Amino acid sequence: MFEIVYRIAMIYANLLESASGRVVRSSAYEGLDPSEKSAISYFLGLALTKAFVAKRLDVPWLMHVDVYRQQFGLQMIPYGGRPDLFGRSVSGDWIVAESKGRTNWHDSGALERAKTQAQQVTSIAGVAPALRMGLVTSFTNGWLSLFVDDPPTSRTRKPLNYKISDVELKAAYYAPFRALLEANSRRREDIRGRRIDIVRLDSSDLEVGIVEELGADKNPELPLVGSPQFAGDSEFLGIDGIFVRLGSSWGEDRMILEPQTRK
């Protein structure tokens, strides 16, 4: 729960919506020192990468290598030589992604390095990844932007092979959400024909939930929810069965203001 909260807090404190509808940096972000900005940019890059691959590539299950390398025994090489993320699409394809964040303008060198890192993974579960992408999140022209590239790079390093099954990946993906439900008070709602177990995070003014059968089954042959379903501007149910509902603190009338003035 605390990890979810602090990542949400980074978004809330460091971003706002401009009059044109773009997402831009808040004054709180501008006041950070360079090393702090670098860390925030990295986490924003991960969030935007997750949103992109889910919405545009139908890859709802995305995992960070560092978090799960011990559990899965992933073959590793020193930091900077391997990609951050790997995932599974709805159609069953594996993808690899290296995500980088930049405080200011898009950096073509960073994109090339990200592509090189992604290219190191030659197989997952014995199958070549369908996509090996480099992604760079930046504030080009002052607004939040994402640059993505997949073509092969001419630079290569030691190849990596990840030995992990689809079941292992998805079980680990849902583990934090199941832990959230088990450790906190929950309620169940019927939303667009799906029964969803929901936990409210008061400090973040939002709710996080999971489709009932995903929360209960420890080793699931996981059912898909189907296409992402919107029940309004403040609610979202993803293909992965994860539900998010935003409170009034996240409304457009608040997010156009600097964070310290959002009452």
C-alpha cells in the first residue's frame, strides 16, 4: 500500500494540466535539485510506459526485472546493460522494454541506449520477443511526452534469456494487489457486470480494486476482462482486471492548479 501511495504522490505533486490540456511540470517539480528530478523522471517514465503498452499494444501484464529477478532466477548482467521491463500481451506475445526519463528535452542518445539494452534479451520462455522497445519520457516543449522506437540497433552485447512461464509472470503481477486486499478493509461492488473487490486509499483520495476471481485464485488460468471499460472520467477497469477510481482531488478543476493550492 505504501509503495502505491508514494508513486501516486509523485504524480500528484509533480504534474499538472495546462490550459491547453497538456500535462506539464508543477512548481514543486521545478524546485527539486537535479538528482531529485532525475529520480522523479524515471518513475514517471515507468508509469507512462505501462500506460502506453497497455493501451496501444494490448500488453496489460508488465513487470520490472529488478523486482522479480530473484524469484524467477532471471539471468542478469550489470546495470545499464539490460532492459528494465518485460511483459505479456493479450495475444500471448512477449515484449521487452527499456524505459528512460528525462527532465527536459527528448534525448536521441538515450533512446538509442534504451534500444540497445532492449535488444540484449533474445528469448523469454524459449520464444523471441515480438517487440524489444526503447522508450524515453521527457518534457519536450515543456509538456510530458513519450518517444518509442523498436527497430533493430546495430549495437549488441551479451544476449540474455529469461526463463519464466506465463503463469509465473501473471501470478507475480497480481501478488501486490492480493496483498493489498488481504491487509486492508475492502468492499465488493458490481461494476459493468464484474464483481470487484476494492480498497480505498484515503491519503491518496482514490480506490484500487481487482476483479473478484483474480483476487481469490492463487494460481490462476487468468480470465481477461476484455477491452478496457470506462465507467466515467474518474473510473477505469483495465484488461488485466485492475480497477482504479479517482476522488475529487484528481478532478480537472484541481489538477490545473499547483499542488500546494489544491484544497
